[in-house]
Amino acid sequence: MTQGVTEIEHIWIPLADGTRLSARLWLPASASAENPVPAILEYIPYRKDDATAGADAARYPYFAERGFAGVRVDLRGTGDSDGICSDEYLRQEQDDALEVFAWLAAQSWCTGNCGMIGHSWGGFNGLQVAARRPSALKAVVTMYSTDDRYADDCHYQGGCLLASDMLKWAEWMHALNARPADPRFVGDAWRESWLTRLRETPPYIEAWMAHPTYDAFWKQGSVIEDYSAIQAAVLAVGGWTDAYTNAVPRLLEHLTCPRWGIIGPWGHVVPSRGVPGPAIGFLQECLRFFDHWLNGAENGADAEPLLRTYLVDTLPPAGFHAELPGRWIAEESWPPASVTDAPFTLTGDGRLAPGCDVDTDALAASQARSILGDQTCGITAGVWCVNGMADELPIDQSPDDALSLCFDSAPLPEPIDLLGRVEVRFAVSSDQPRALVSARLCSVAPGGASTLVTWGVLNLAHRDSREEPTALEPGERYEVLLQLNVIGQRIEAGHVLRLAITPTYFPQAWPSPVPVTLTIATDGASTLTLPVRSPQALDATPPAFLPAVESSLEGRIRQSDDRTRTRRRDPVTGVATTEDHQSYSAFIEATGAAYRESAIDRWSVAPGDPLSARVCCEREITIDREGWHTRIVTTAEQTCTADEILTRTTLQAYEGDALVFQDARESAVTRELL
């Protein structure tokens, strides 16, 4: 049964050090000291007043209409909150959250039981705050998050610098952190607080580049360090086309608290708006989860299978799919009892030979296979973190396959379902002391189209340790394990499985400083292992979700977004360039505020010259309301030498047409086996 909602547009939450955090509340109209309700918190840096106003209005009134307070808090140093936000996921951020929960629990309208919900940043800090065990926090919904800030975020992967997203995300935060507080709430002090924020908030890229290995910087906030610290119930949510799905199976396997998982076909999009679809009634799932853990409702939320997931059917490659065909399945454990390892051996004649069919004598006599990396391999990869928009998904992999060392299976005699991690074990040598290896598993249709199934990269200096990497000895053979990203996909009968290997994968991974030749042993020591799922009794009654719904109040905010990706290869120089254009706008009817973001990201590299790699990012954000006009413009560029990676950033802030602040910075970081 729904009820009326009282919306409080702005309220201060005071902290012990005098800092005030800005919050918006949606309360059930009946909430009072006589009729207290639980609270559901989202705690992020993205500005509740305009940038996230549409998403917030789609979610929190829905909860308030059904008896829960919705609470949206801007982090210290963001939105209208006081202070400086000097990096992501700081201990200070968690400390502040503990005070927020104490404040919520003390409100007369609150029962003292609280939940936390978040997607991306808010999913990360939901886990991090839960590990700090505030007494009021009973349940967490974490979407598109990670338990491992080093290996499974946008900075590094497999010890490789993510050229695709490290600078891109840093520059987003550079621009987002430069936005001012709203004078409607902070009064005439807004301008001075804005200038202080502009002067004192550093570009995050500098700290991220200064920590290229898994050290204390990344361990802080990585709950992989101690899963047992989390005692609140956890619902972990991921999407097969999102960048953060690896964490969901790990959380299900290692958390000791009550926990469940849902993995759909989606990108980095809330499942009620999930693209690629099908979307689901996710708000209803959250409501049932919170009702059980915050109110004690006996509604079956604690009786769901450990994992409900969507198995995606193979589709022809395309930059966008509105919906992915497939089916929902359930698993009662992780690792699933339904999954068995299916090994294949890499052979000297380019085959993936099923483990049971390997001729060991022939393998022993076979020649190793070598490849000199082409720096432009990776142009078909697609966006690292898909947001459900145009031109994001991987396209036909054939151009990159042609630049790779490929091992193909025979056409599959029947479909196979894959669920879990694909593993590649290499016996490999390099002609250089610094090298990476990338591997892609593709499904090649009878007509020749190659669809990316999953991929992974590894800085070979990190083959034994990500805390203390060591250089390679050129020519020496090493036994290496590379885990590809977790998948849930059906491969159709008649398709060929292809494992494509190269020492390059730009723009996903920053290139090694000189061209590398890798040699893969084919004497039986190099293998591919697939997680093959067999049919289960539960498949006869697949998980069912209600239709997607959102709050009836969401329509008061008009939003639009757009993106395009172009790829080109210069016919003379061979230089490969990938360029993304993205924009977002929102108009908030209640305040007359118009909010706009635009971004251009560009990656380029020449085929035989890894030192030609270049990443350029541009951002512009405007916030307009009658009598108040602000604009932020930032740029960033990364280039390299054999020994250093160079970063340049600029920031300009305007009030109306007047330039009120500008800054330019340069840094050079030693490559340290990158």
C-alpha cells in the first residue's frame, strides 16, 4: 500500500569536526516519533541538486511511498557539503558515514534500522562502510561495485595501466569536483567556498599514477582484505556487459554474512532501467530485501537462491543491443556445483584441442608460436565500462584477430553454457624485460563474424605478485595464469571457440615501452579452461522478476543523454584513433536549473611505436539558473617515454563569462615495470 511523501529538499547533517553534509530526504507522510520508519541511504559525490536529481527522484519517493525514508547525502567536499574531497574512498569518507548513520538513527522519525544502497561509487562505499560495522546498518544493496580497488576498478587491471579509463575517470572527477555549492542553500558564501574547493581539490590522477602496485593505498577500502568484517546482509548486483561483475561471485564465495547475488545482461545501469535489457522490477527486489532486514518481514527475501543470473545467448557483434536474448537461471552455491572445468590445449598448428583428444607425442614435437605485437590491436574492444548507450559494445573482432596469435577449436557439435571464470595458463617467454599479455575468448560464427565473449590482460611483471612485481628475463620460460573476466553465456552449436593472444591491447592497456615478441609454448603446458555449466533441476522453474517500475515523481525532471564512438585507421601512417563524444543534460522544473555535461575522449597509437600512445580528455559542465551561471572546463593528456608516463591537466572555472580560476599541472611518473 502506498502513502504520501514529504520531500525535504535540503537539510544539514552536522559532523563532530564542524563539517556539514548536505542531504535530501523523502519521508513517508506518516513518519513521526509515534510511527518511526527505517532509513535507506545513498552516499555519493555527484550533486543531489541537479546531476543525480532525476535518478534520485526515480528511486527514493518509491521507497517513501512504501514506508521507508530515502536519504541522499553528498560526500564531504561535493555538492553543497562542506570541506574538500581529496580522493575517492578515503578513510575520512567512511568515518563521516559512521556519523551519518548515528545521526539517522537518532532522528525521531527513524526506527534506528538503516540500509544502504548504491551503484558504482555508492556500491563501493556500501561495502566499505559495512566493513566498519555501524550498529544502525543492517542491509546493503551494492550495484556494479568491487571488493578489490586495485585489480577490479578503472585504474589498473592485471597490473596493467588501464589507458581506456584511468585518465578518463580521473578527468570526470576533476571536473565534477570543481562544481560549486548552490547559493540557495549556502548563501553568499558559495563563491568563496567554490574558490577554496577549486584551489584545494587535487586532480586524482596524480595519486593513482603514483601507486602502480597493490600497496596500502589500494588496500584501504578493498574489502577483499577482510571479508569477515562485513556483517550486514548484502545483495550484490552486476551486469554481464558492465565492468564490475567479477566482484559478485567473489562476494558470494567469501562473505560470511547473509548474501545474495543478481547478475543481469545490463551495463552500468540500474536494473530497473537496464540496458541491454531485459530490465527487471529491481525496486521491488530492493523493497523486499530491505523490508525483511530492516522490518523483519517474513517475505521470503532470505530464501532466494544464492545467485540469480541471466545466461546470454550469442548474438552477432554490434556496438549496441537494446536487449540480449537469453534466460534466467539460479544457482544455490558459488562456485556452482553445476559447473565443471573443460580444458583445451593450445597446439603448434593453432588448434584448441579438447583435453581428452591431445596427442602428447605430437605436442612434444610441436613448435612454439611467436607474435610481435601490433600496437593498434584493441581497436574493436568496445567501451571498458558500458553504460547502455550507443557504440559501446565490442564490434566484430576479426580485425584484432588478424593481429593476434589465434587458437581455434573445431565447430561445436552442440551448444555449451559458460558460467564463471575462464582461465588461460601459458608457458610463455618474452624478448623484453617489460611485457604484457592479453587474451580474448571469441565465438566465431559459421559466416566468420567474431564476437568477443570475455577478455583479460596481465602485466607479466606481476605474474607472481602484484605487490612486488619483478622484471622478466628475456628468453626465459615462465608459467603464467591469466584469469579472464567472469561470464555467463551460451555458445551456439556450429560456432568456433577462438583464443586470441597478443602482447598489446590498446586502448584498454597502456603499451609496453618497446615492441614485444611473445612466444607461447605448445608442448602441452599452455591451456584454456572453460567453466561449462550442465542443466539443473532448478532450470525448470527459472527466477521470475516483476516488471520494471519507478517513482511517480520522476517525471518532474527532464533528462537526455547521447554518445558516439568513432574508430579510424590512417591509410598512410596506420595510426589508429578511437574517439568518444558523450553528453548529458537535465532540467529541474522545480528550480528552473539547467545542468549540462559534455565529454570528448581520444586515444591514438601507431602500429610499431608504443611511445606514440596518447590519451586526451576534455570536459565541460555548466549549471544555469536565473541569476546564477557557472561553467567548468577541464583538459587532460597522457603521453609517455620509455621511462616515464607524463600527465598534463588544466582547469578553468567561469562565473557567467568571467574567468574566476585557472590551473595547469604537469607530472611525470616512473614506469616501474609498466
